[in-house]
Amino acid sequence: ANRIVLRFHSESNNILTQIIINGSSVFIGQTATQTQTNFNKIAIRWSLNNFSFWVNGVKYSESLSGGTFADNTLNNLILSASSNAFAGKIKSFQILKNALTNAEIINLTT
């Protein structure tokens, strides 16, 4: 019921993200065309009334309204679900306690 989904949509070559809280979608973001085989730097920011989705230093989606997760809600990383197995390489994965500023996200993902 509480999760962040990140996936590559092969028909449109878009990277998509969705934030679901208590079973309801509160944020959906997607990129313009991306190359699946590139190493993409992705950031997803969530906090009360502040959601955004960044890829390679570019903010593709933003919403300035919506609730957020209760403390200690996101405590598992699952790289596959049923037939939707993760196929890729991860150089680094981080979850930060505090939301970064736009400038910090640009610096991190550029």
C-alpha cells in the first residue's frame, strides 16, 4: 500500500516513477525519451507538499501538494515483483533522511 515505483517504459523509452501512499497514487512522473542502456542518474524527492522527479540533472515532474509517508514506512527495497524483474546495473543507491534542495539534486544527478 506504500511504495515508490521506478520503471523503464520500453515502448516510449521513458523512465516513469509513481509514489503510492496508503494505496493511493499521490505523484506520477515521467521523462522524455531516455536511452535504457545509459547510466542515468535519478532522484525522487518526497516530503509534505513537495514531490519531484529528476533524471540527469533535469526536473521532469513536480507536485507541490500531497501527504507523505509515515515514519519508518519505507523499509524494504524490492528489485522485482512477479513478472516485472529488474534488469539493469546500479552503481549507487541512496536514501537520504532530509529532502535535498533543487540545487543539491542538480549537483547530484548531473
